Amino acid sequence: MAISASLILLAVFGVLAFLGLPLAVAIVAAALAAVSLVVPLDMALFTSAQKMMASLDSFSLLAVPFFILSGVIMNSGGIAVRLVNLAKLLAGRIPGSLSQTNIAGNMLFGAISGSAIAASTSIGGVLVPMQAREGYDRNFAAAVNIASAPTGMLIPPTTAFIIYSLVSDGTSIAALFLAGAIAGLLWGIGLMSITSVIAWRRGWPLSPRVPFKAALRIVVEAIPSLFLIVIVIGGILGGVFTAVEASGIAVIYTLALAFVIHRTTPLRDLAKFLIETAMITGTIMLLLAASAALSFAMAFTGIPAAVTALILGISENPIIVLLVINVILLVVGCFMDIGPAILIFTPILLPIATKIGVDPVQFGVILVFNLAIGTITPPVGTGLFVGAQVAGVKVEGAIRALAPFYLMLIALLMVVTYVPALTMTLPKLFGM
């Protein structure tokens, strides 16, 4: 039964996705086809609809639109420039200083906006032309921007971990945020190391020293934007408010930042922000509901148990099992966006991970790290194509320049996977 259901599910989903139907429609249709093997179609429709509606009846889901709205507001003018200046101050004296600034800027802006694409366009749009004017190879500048943009998917606040928490039966969002922050910092530091070596070999110049008064002004201008992370993470960890309440506070703070403190955003843009948030939220909620129908279909037909038996049949050694899981997720990430991939593969792979002793928080970091790499890999990686377009280079040239960064990210993935103490120390320190 599990084999037949798996084949039908994959076939229906693959054909519909290939034909260009929305992923949510393809997922629900595949789920219905699999369940129909066991029960009549009318009963499959009724039960799947119930599961879909029940999956959205969750108070925790309120955090998703609020954090999205906060990120949309943060993407408005004025904030990126301040963070670029701060990043240049922090990384300006490291070999390849402008490239290092790009990496640091993407880490800062990505964490605040929660969007890799926003970071790539806002920060890369400023720094890639600057690097080209200073004699940096343009393909390399594009590669630096592309490789560092996904750090915002790991450094909190990020909706990827909120979605994972909902699908994984309530894994602590605060613990995921803390563990993800460490993984995101490792990602950024790894890229900086590679960049330093390449820049030193090619003799690229350092940025001039910034006078103390100018440096102080840069820090002061950037503090209000950075303080959002302190409010959200500090408030959750301190027990001042929950993750949902933190998302609401984030919206209030970013509204004050955009319309009162920086005053770079006209009030009439608020309607545009709300419409954009509604569109993004609607897409995510539809995918969440569709994933509930898929999870029901898989559980009903025994697919997760069959996959678990298949993978553990290869080996019960945790090292081998985690390697197989990583390979699966890296391949999935090459063809599927991070949101749908989390929704589809968490119910399948999380039981395997927990069975070999992997903490759900640790697995969440492994999952998001893998899929974040997928956003910058061909053939579907949106981050790769957007970054190449922002830099004005061909994708082929960017891929060649990305080769050392891919190797570093794979090495860091292995470290995150097999040295859980790195990412789990902070959550355990706070008793999570």
C-alpha cells in the first residue's frame, strides 16, 4: 500500500507541477489520489478538507503575517543604506573589504527583513557596482552577494523556523531562533574566510579608515534598525512575551521606524505594505493547508513508516542516516522553494531523525540550512537568478565564481549536522 501510494503521489504531483499548476493545487490533488486508494473519493475529499481547515485553526499562525509585514516595512527606503554603512565599518579593514561588507550587510539586512531576495537586491544592488568600480571581478562580486543572501533565513526572526515549528508539532520557536542564529553566523564567517583568502591572493584594496566621529554617527544611525532583533529575541527569551506577541511588537516598532524615526517612507505606502503582506500570507497559508492534506495522506497510507524503514534499511548508523538525509534535502532544495519543502519533507524526515537521537531543534536547523543552500543552486534556485540579475552577469559566470562558496557551505553543513553542540549550546543554556 505504501509503495503504491508513494508512486501515485509522486506521479500526480510531478505531472501537475510540470504542467505549471500552483504547488498547493498539485499537493492537494496528489494527496487525494493517494488517499483514494484506501477510501472512496467523496470521503477522501471530506476528510482532507477537514484536515486543511483544522491546520489553519492555530493561534501560533498569527506570527506569520505579522513577521512578514514587519519585513515588508523594513524593506522600505533608508534602512539598507544605514546597514551598508555599518557593515562597511565592521568589515572595511578585512581583505576584500567591499565583498566583506556585502556579506555583513546581507547578514544584517537579511536578519531584519527575513528575506534573502530583499537582502540580495537591497544590499547587492548597492555594493556589487561599488566592487566592480574598485576593480573586483564582477562575477565574484555577484557570487559573494548570492552566497551570503540566504543568511537571513537562519538568523532570526525568520518565518522558515516558524513554519517548521508548526509542522513539527510545536518545536520551540525561541530554541529554533537561537540555534538558527549560530548557524547563520557560521555561514557568514565561513564566506568571509573564503573571501579573505581570494581577495588577499588577488590584491584587492582595503577600504579607508573611518574617522571616529563618522564611525560613531554610522553606529548611532544603524542602532534603531538593529534593535528590532534585540526586542524580538530578548523579549521571547526573557519571557516578556510569546513569539506571536513578539511579531505584533515587531510590526509596531517597524512602523515607528519607517514613519517616525527615519521618515523615509510616506504614509500612503502603508496600504501597499498591507496588500503585499496579504498576498504573501495567503500563499503561505494555502501551502500550509495543502501540506496538512498531504501529511494526512502520507500517514493514512503509511508512507513515512515505509520511508523510515527504507532509509534505516540502508544503515542504522546515525552518521550514514544523516548523510542520506542531507543528500535528499540538498537535491530537493535544487528544485523546490524552501516553504513547500519544509511543509512536505518535515513529516517524512523528522521521525527518522528523532529515531536516531537527533533533537527536533537541531533537525530544524539542518533542514533550513540545506534548503537555504538550495535557494542559490541551479536549476531552480531563485536567489541565484535574482543575484545574477542584480549584478548584471550571466548565471554561468556566477556559478563558476560560486564554486568555492558551495564547497564551504557543504563543509559547514557537515559541521552543523555532526557537531550539534555548536547550535544547541545556546538553547540549552536558556533551558530549552
